[in-house]
Amino acid sequence: MNEHRLDIGCPALEWHQPTAEVAQAHSVDMIARDFFAHSNPDGHSPFDRLTSAGIDYGMAAENIAYGYPDAASVLQAWLDSPGHRGNIENCALRQHGVGLVDTHWTHLFANVN
């Protein structure tokens, strides 16, 4: 992903462990409660989850996917989708974290303050 961002003139994303933990928890939740959505059954959005985790951020976005066996295939699927691609190619987003359980992917982007 960072190679793609660098190719289009964006800075590489920095790994942010607390954001990765929020992403991982969402992937776990999707499996445990059998749903696939950005908002969980309680109505909590990615933004709610970041705030609940105490992460102070200025901008955030999320890509989710399921059924892809590896990072290369899920990245290609996201690049083939205009909305997901837009998140990846948003040069204003600087940090990220990824959660993966089985084949449920959550990629959370944030500008951490």
C-alpha cells in the first residue's frame, strides 16, 4: 500500500498501534456478532470506536473487506473500488492500523493529533 501511495506522490502511512488495536477489535467483533459493516450492531462507527479508545484524531477513514486470503488480493480489491481507493490515495491521511481475523479485514486510517 505504501508503495502505491509513494507512486502517486503521497507520503507513506505510519503504523499507529492504538489505531491497529481498534481495527483488530472491529474485525473480531464482525466475526463474533456475524455482521459486515462499518458501524457495529450497536451503531458505533469507526469514528466512535477511535474516540472510545481515547485516540485524538483530526480525520479518519476505514476500509473493510472479507473473503480475501492475503494482503495483496485485498489491496487490489480496494484499489478497484473508487471509494476504497479514495481512502488509500488520500494524501492527507498519515497514520493507519490493520485488523485481520480469518478473512475479515479492517483498515483504519487516521490523522492522530
